[in-house]
Amino acid sequence: MLVMKFGGSSLASADRIRHVAEIVKARLDRRPILVLSAMGDTTDHLLEAADTALKTGVVQIEKIEDLHLKTITEMGLGDVALRSVHPLLEELKSLLMGISLIRELTGKTKDYLVSFGERLSVRIAAAYFNTMGINARAIDAWDAGFISDSTFTCAELTEESWKLIPAKLLAAAEEGLLQVVTGFVAKDENGDITTLGRGGSDLTATMIGASCGAEEVQVWKDVDGILTADPRIVKNARSVEAITYDAVSELSYYGAQVLQPRAMQPCMRTSTPVLVKNSYNPEAQGTRIVHSVNGKTHPILAITSRRNITLVDIVSSRMLGQYGFLAEVFSCFAKYCVSVDMVATSEVSISLTLDTVYDLTALKKELSKIASVEIKTGKAIVTIIADVRRSSEILARSFRTCELLGVPVQMVSQGASKVNISFIVDDMEAPDVVKALHEDFFEAYRGNGRYIK
């Protein structure tokens, strides 16, 4: 059995859905289960509609309605598809009307709102497969066993889901039914719709694959696999042939957009392989994600950056050797629910990074009781996913590159996962650093295990 996930850009129009259908048709003998995202920019359009309803009291779903009804018409799907889509569009209008009246959008309501994108896409896709003579059925994820906690907008799946999902899906897959499942969404134990965080369709696919014992999970994107750098920054970025779960999780967390960071967790638990492929270029080899990579590999797998970061420097105002300083600092961050990314420490000081979304006024005031605090915005994390057994060589080369660019490195951290080396630079300097590092590590690499001197 195979799990195939297709993202929004792969489903953006009638032509793209037809193309996806041909990809799936060629693999029907492997008993696929499909996981689909919302079509194109539908999720963004849903959030725009909610914002309009909040601010103006006007309900506008024209962008959403036009895309889906036009797609049904262009694909010649007829009344069957319309009958499955129209009730959802009416339900969406009612929800937006409620938002416009009470002028409030909670996390719970937002999850209900954005679920319509996936619910619409699976119904249209399943209808099209049936016109092709393929027995297909659209399934909302909660009917496929996806049960989550009630952390709206970024829910965690429960342990119960591991048993429910195969019980709901395996038998039908073996009988040849093509099940088209909504990505991204679940329901909590109260029956309320939740979402698994942006990009959560990746997690839906890996959870199905891991719990059902699939031979492989295929994640179909709009790039040729996982690349050595962001192609918007590095034009000649190349695809990585094979990479580990740990490395992908780190790469995703520190800025790469290919997979959701949490998506690897189910497959790490069962060692289910994941293949990242390009729906626009199906013949490309793609990237295989596995537990361990055998054979000789490049010491650098990929370089990424995460911008708009805040750097916080905390220096103890107490005597050297006072215990409990670190505990007090991190208890302050926990009190204000502020998540820390990178950390570097010494006996009396801590440097750490945060997303810039936080208001740190109250936190700084409390930390100032035990330390001097300096907050610096406009920073970026540059992360090298690497063989850290060669960390001295990699760091020396990286720092030399930064020195040649005239870019000061403001903090360094080597992750506990032992696959990433990260450092802080000014935000505007990050693209030049990534380009220069990529040129040095990949384009000037001899391929014999040594760098060009």
C-alpha cells in the first residue's frame, strides 16, 4: 500500500488535477491512499474572507466559489460534484455571516473556517476519479480516524489515532477503493474541527503511512525534492538524493518550506520511507527520506535560513558560580509562553533566539530582576545541515566565508540532534551568506571528500 500526498500548487486548477490523476492512475496497482491539500491559494482566500467579515461585516466568498465551480465545469463533473460542493459553500457562507455578526474569530472558529479548503478539494478530485472509471471516495480526516487534542490551529494527534486510522482505511484500500482524504484537519474528542498547523497535510500523509504500514509515503510538491538551498536565493540549488528524518526535521524547522517539521515523527517511529517528488516533473528522481543514509555522502546536505528573528542576550547580575540562574531564566520564558529556538550559554550569560511575533515587554521586565537584558531584532538564523563529525572543518570554512563577506557572526549553536550547525547574522545579510556558502560548499567541491583550497 502507498500513500500519496499532493499540495495546493499541484491542485491549483482543472488542468493540474487532471495531471495529478494521471500520476495516481499509473500507481493504482500499489493500492494508493490519497491525501490532498486545499486547491491553490484557497486557505489564504478563506482567511481573507474571515478578515473582511470581521472588519466590514461583508461576506465575500467569490474567489473560493469561482475557483471550485469553474473547476467542476471545466472538468465536466456535472450534478454529482455540484451536489457535494454546494452544501459546503452554503455552510461556509453561514459561518462567515456568524463571524460578521459577532465580530470575533477564535482559534476554534478559524480551524472550522480553513477546513473548507480541503473538504472541497477532495470532493472534486474524487468525483473526477469516478468519471475516469476509478472507484473513489472522498473522506474527511475525522472519518478516517484522525482524533486530536483541542489545541486549535496546531493540534496534536492522539495515540488513539494510531489504531483508528488503519481500522478505517486499510480494508477498503486492499479492496481497491481509492480513498481521497482531507489533509491538515482532524476533530477533537468533543467533535470540534481542529487543524494540524500550516503544512499539516504532510503530517496527515505520514500518519496514514506509518499507522497503516505503507511501503512508502510520497509527498508531491512543486520542486524536485529537497534542495540544497532555497531556489529563490540560490538559482542552481540541486536536489538531495537521500537524507535522514532528523536532518529533514531540522531543515524544515530552520526555514526550508518543503515539509512540515512535525511530519517526520510518525515515520521515525515506524521507519516508513518518505519520497519527496515534483508533480510538475514526475520523472525527476526526488529525495528519499530514511532512518540512515549509507555510503559516502557530501559533508553538507543543505543550507537554509530563517529570517525575522529576535536575539536576546541575558547576563546574570549575580556573582560567578551562583546556581539556579538558568532555571530562573527559562521559568520566566515558560511563564509567558515564549518558545525558544537556539541557545548558547556560559557560566553567567545566555544568548537565545525567538520568533519576532512575541511582545517581550513583560518578560524583559521580569528577567531584569536577575540579569541585564538586551533585545536585538532584525536577525536571521543561517543553518547548515551537515555531517557534524566534520564540524571543525565546516565551521572554519563558514566563518572564513562570512569574514570575506564582512559579515560578523553574532551567535553559534550546534544542535543536540548532531545534524545542524546554526549561527546568527543580520537579517539583510542572510541571503548573501547562504549564496556564498552554497557556492563554497557545493560548487567548489571536488567530490573526493575535500574542499577546494
